[in-house]
Amino acid sequence: MGDYMAQEDDWDRDLLLDPAWEKQQRKTFTAWCNSHLRKAGTQIENIDEDFRDGLKLMLLLEVISGERLPKPERGKMRVHKINNVNKALDFIASKGVKLVSIGAEEIVDGNAKMTLGMIWTIILRFAIQDISVEETSAKEGLLLWCQRKTAPYKNVNVQNFHISWKDGLAFNALIHRHRPELIEYDKLRKDDPVTNLNNAFEVAEKYLDIPKMLDAEDIVNTARPDEKAIMTYVSSFYHAFSGAQKAETAANRICKVLAVNQENEHLMEDYERLASDLLEWIRRTIPWLEDRVPQKTIQEMQQKLEDFRDYRRVHKPPKVQEKCQLEINFNTLQTKLRLSNRPAFMPSEGRMVSDINNGWQHLEQAEKGYEEWLLNEIRRLERLDHLAEKFRQKASIHEAWTDGKEAMLKHRDYETATLSDIKALIRKHEAFESDLAAHQDRVEQIAAIAQELNELDYYDSHNVNTRCQKICDQWDALGSLTHSRREALEKTEKQLETIDQLHLEYAKRAAPFNNWMESAMEDLQDMFIVHTIEEIEGLISAHDQFKSTLPDADREREAILAIHKEAQRIAESNHIKLSGSNPYTTVTPQIINSKWEKVQQLVPKRDRALLEEQSKQQSNEHLRRQFSSQANVVGPWIQTKMEEIGRISIEMNGTLEDQLSHLKQYERSIVDYKPNLDLLEQQHQLIQEALIFDNKHTNYTMEHVRVGWEQLLTTIARTINEVENQILTRDAKGISQEQMQEFRASFNHFDKDHGGALGPEEFKACLISLGYDVENDRQGDAEFNRIMSVVDPNHSGLVTFQAFIDFMSRETTDTDTADQVIASFKVLAGDKNFITAEELRRELPPDQAEYCIARMAPYQGPDAVPGALDYKSFSTALYGESDL
């Protein structure tokens, strides 16, 4: 109030110093009053006379203050006028203004000096007092505002409100600074002040709605223009441009909010796209892994195994990285949404991180048994091929033996034979029966192999069954024919002599020996399949045992041949004519010698085959030991690194940037270890190519190592992402390093199991240690439940460190709110409850204006106009308080 008294004294002294100033003030104050009174549909012409009855004075105060004054008195008497002026002066005094030497009587009497003083007081209070720039107000604030706005302009140096404005350049600079399209400042000349002043006055009146309050000639022709007139006119510029400044500030706030929202929407769209692609890949891959239809050949199954190797080495690893990156992007997006006070992002149905994890788990479950199934199928097909070859070999031997047997049994040679011939036929038939019985075991083996092939689902079972059935039917026919022939021979035997016992003895001993040689040849040519050193050594031992029996077999062969020679010697010594062949057997000495020679040839071939297989199994054993040596190093290394990462994530020291740098160095050291894993993959491929199915030298399989490696990469990436999000939270919320370390220390203290998350009771103890009132009473439980709903919105029962940091930062910092955005839109809308598309395009950048127009709902209020948009519901939707 003292300022107003001092200014009033200065005003009185100014008039005494320079009477020309009164003329300037009268013109300026009149124009200033009319700029406000015309809003009420009136104006004044003579400032001394038109305020004498107090009516227009009260009306002026109502317009500039926006308040209602007491009802004026409409009488013409002097007392009515004095009362009206007193009501106006009382209103001025109620605004904190102390009027000095100004009374109602002087105003009613038309005292020019007092009237001008009163108007100047009103201008000071309602036009200049509220101006504030950098903690300065009123005159100093207005002067500082002028200096700031005109600083970039040449020939302008505003130091006061009189001579600094005489050349007119300062007025033009103010206009050009805010509306550069209205003034061609570079064309103005400092030596032409009248033109400069008139140009500024005309432009302000025509485009800025600021009436002409000064006269150019009066200013130029006065040594020192009136300060109050200049201040009054300049304050009009301040108020005219302050609205634009508010609109610019409001627009900047909206742009900032919309930019954050647009960026978040882009991140959401990227997440949806990546999640859809990954889920689609999982959807396509799972049926392939679940397809367990066996192939017919080993080659086809080995191709499936190679396809699976390509999937594990080529196709799946990038998808593992995509899944990890998707989780990192999702966590980063949620952090940004929390930091910008936006609602959490909820992906489309079926695209949640949990959905992706469930799909991935289903994929790995399908993958888990696929390789084992492939290997089992290869073993099965290998076994089937072996059995099929064995079946064909035994069937061929049997079919060769039975060839011509039916015709022999059907031959009725005994009807015309002599007695000796009959006896020979009987003995021969007995030998055949002995031979037939010896072949019974082979037929049973053939049937058993065929049955096993059927049980193992051999693809060519139909042909096997057909051939087996033919052999069995033929065998039954041979049995029936043999029985019929025996009956016929026995019937004739009563009339015949016995056959030479030597031939009979020869036949009896030659037949089993012949069968033994055939079995030996069959065994020596029998295929074998082994997977270990022990198995091949067992076969070698059995073969050595067989070779040890050969001397005895050779002595038996010589004994049988000696019988034949003895029979020939007796026949020759007794002049007995022999038919040239033993009547009791078809096994001649030539056959025995031929088969014995064949056995002698097959033994060394069997030796070589067993030695080659032994060498192969020794090579396989080397591959096993080579793989186990590398796996027993890589496996524990991965396990150790997993434990170290868990310890680092709990015991992090130094700044977050130091922690992040340390973790990234740690990540690089892990990546640098990848060649060891690649070497192990190469060794594993050699093992699989050699069809090695087990390894007793190590507990680590290639699948164990792959899973451990993938978990190691995922764990270090997640730990790095957690620290990056902590840095993002710290920078966005202004949290100091000391605060962050205090939060980490408090969190680690109550994280007893070092699991990286706190249970409800641990979290409550942590809050109590930080000073929160969450004791076990009704009020404390309610506060704790409120905090838990913030840090654990999904009700998982666990509070992560990131959620803990978000909560602590939210408790100590402030962010944009929906109410602030609504207030900004209201400024752009000119205090209306709605905004139009035209106003949005005028105040906002094009892309953000169109963003708002596309999403704002039509305004439905009673004051709506065509095209009105509801900015309030739009603003609340940005912060999740309603739906867009």
C-alpha cells in the first residue's frame, strides 16, 4: 500500500514538472478506460466529466475486476453522485489500495488532477500490479518483461518507460517478437521515429485489439515522454501477449503428454506383433514335434534326426533370443508406463507373457521326448533290419533244404525195389526223419523271428508272413508225407533183409555231423550288432570257444570218413557190387569234405569281422571319453556362472552404472565362452553319427548343457534389464545413488532366501524399517493392503525389487496428472468445456492434433456446438481413469 502512496506523490510532482504530460495522460487513460468500457457497450469522451456521477466509474471497475459492485444510485442530485463515487473508492480500497488525498467530492466536482490520479491508481492495481517476472512485480516486472522480449533487436535498449520508447523501435520489437508476420522490422529506421510509432500504434489497434492510447507527435516532441502513459500502453501489450504465452505453455504440456502416449502405443504395437509372430512359430512347431509317426527305413528316421538337430542348432536359438527380448521389452514398457503415471499395459487376449511362457513350456515338453523317440525308432528299425535279414537267410536255407523233398517222399520206388533196396529205403527214410527232426528247430526259429517282426511293426510284415506261412504249410505237408512213406516202407519191411550196418552207421553219424556243419556255417555267417566293448568281446570269446572245438570236429569227420572207407573195403574184399552211393543217406564224403572246407574258410572271415567291430567299438569309446571330458568342464562352468549371477544380482555394489558395466563385462565373458559349447556340439554330432546311445563317463547330456546355456544367457540378460530399469526409474524420478543403495540394502536385508522377491510379511517388515505405519492394527492393515495392491497388482504374493523401487520413487516424486492435462486443454479452449478440431490444429503440431481429433469423443454438454470434442474424457483415458 505504501507503493501506491509514493506513486501518487510522484504523479502530482510529474504534473508540476511538465504540464504536457497531463495531455498525454488524459489521452492514454481515456483510451485505456474505453478499451474496457466498450465490453459493456459504452465509452467516455471527457475523463473529467464522464466519471462525475460515479456510474461509469463503477461500471469500469466491474468490467476490469469481474466482480459486482453495490447497486448504484440513479438520482441526479450531488449526494447521489458522491455516494456512487464513494462506492467505487471503497471497492478500490478493499483491494488493498490506500488512496491519498483523493475524495469523492473532488471527483464529483471534476477535479482533473484528482481524476487522473484515481485512474492511474486503478491502472496500477488492475493492469500492472499482477505482472510478475522472475520474482519481480509491477513496474519492475513489466520493465524486465520488455527487456527480455526486445533484447535480440538492434537499436533497442529498454531501460525505462520514457525516453527508451521515443524512437518507436521498442514498440515494433514487442509486436514482432510475438507476431513476426505483422511487422517488417528490418525496414524500420531509427531516424524516423514518427513513422515507427504510428506503424506500431496502427498494427496494435488493427490486429491486436489494443486501442491507440498515445500520439506519435506528442512523444517525439516531448523531451521526456510521460512514464505513466507509456506504462499503461505497454501493459496492454503484456496482457495481450500473456494469453498466447499461456496457450503455448498449455500446448507444450499436451504435446509432451501425447508424445509419451504415442511412444507407448508404438511399443505396445511392437509387443503385440512380436508376441503374435513367436506364438505362431510355437503353434506351427509343436505339431511337428508331436508327430511321432515312425518311418519305414533307418535312412528316413536319420533324416528326421538331422532335421531335429537343425531345429535345435539353427531354428530354436533365435526364438530363444526373441522370447527373452520380448520379456525385456515388456518389462521396459511397463516401467515407462509406471514412470509416466499411465496404467499398466495389458496385451491382447492370448498374448500375455504368461501365455508365451505356457506355449514355450508346451513346446519344450513336446521337444523333450522327441529326440529320445527318434533314437529309439532308429534302434527299433536297426533291430528290424537285422531280424528281417536273419529271417530271409534262415528261410532261404530251409527252402533250399526242402527243395525236392516232397517229390522224394511221394516217389513210389519201393514198389519195384529189391529186398536190399527196400531195406536201404527204410534206412534212408529213417535218416531223413532224423534230418527232418533236426530241421524242426530252424522252422521254429523262422516262425519266432516272423512273430517278433510282427510285434515290432515291421513295414514288410505281409511278405514275411506270407513266406513264413508257406514254409509252415510245407513243413506240415512234409510231416504228413513222411508219415505216409514210413507206413508204406514198414509194411514192405517184413519181406526185406536188413541193410548193411556200416552204411547205416555212416548215415547216422554223418547226418548230425552234417547238421552241425550247417549250423556252424549259419552261425559263422550270422549278422551281429553290438554297442559296447563288452558285447563285442563276448562275441570274440564265444568265437574262440567255437574254434577250440574244431580239432574234435575234425577227428569226428575223419572217423565218419573211415566208416565209409571201411564199407568200401569190405564190399571190395567180398566182391560186393555197390550202387556207388550210400543207400541210407544223401550225405556223401564229398559233401562232408566240401562243407568242412567251407567252415575252414568262414572262420578267418569271422575273425576279421569281429576284429573290425572291436576297432569300431574302441573308436566309439574314444568319442565317449572325448565328449565326457569336455562336458564335465562346460557343465560345472555353466552351473558356477549361474550361481555367480545370482550372487551378483543380490550383492550389487557401486553405482547402478558401475553395476551395469560390470554385468555387461560379465555377459561378454559368458559370450566369449561360446566356442567351448560349439566344440561340445561338434563332439556330440560325432557321437550321434556313430549311433552311440549312452555314455557312462559323464552325467551331462548335450540337452542338459544346451538348456543350462540358454538359462545362463536369459538370466544375465534379465539381470542387466533390471539394472537398466532401475537407472530409468532413478533418472525419471530423481532418486539419488544413496537412496537407491539404501533401498537395495533394505530390500536385501529382508530377502532372507536371496530369491529376488519379498513375501508379504518380509515386505511389511521392510516398510516398518523405512518408517511406514503398517503395524498390525486396523489402520495399519488397511494401509498395507493399499500398498500391496500397488506393488503386487496381480496378487502373486511376491514383491520384486523393481516393484519396490517403483513404489518408493512414486512416494517421493510427482508426475503429470489427468487434472493437469485437463487444465491445459481448458486454456487452449478459451475456458470452454469443449474444444474444436480447428483449435487443436491451430495450437498443436499436426500429427498430435490429428491424434487427439481421432480419439476424442463428441462433447454432449448443454453448451455443445457442432464439432465440439470432449477433452476431459480423453485426458482421463490417457491415465487409465476411463476408456478411450
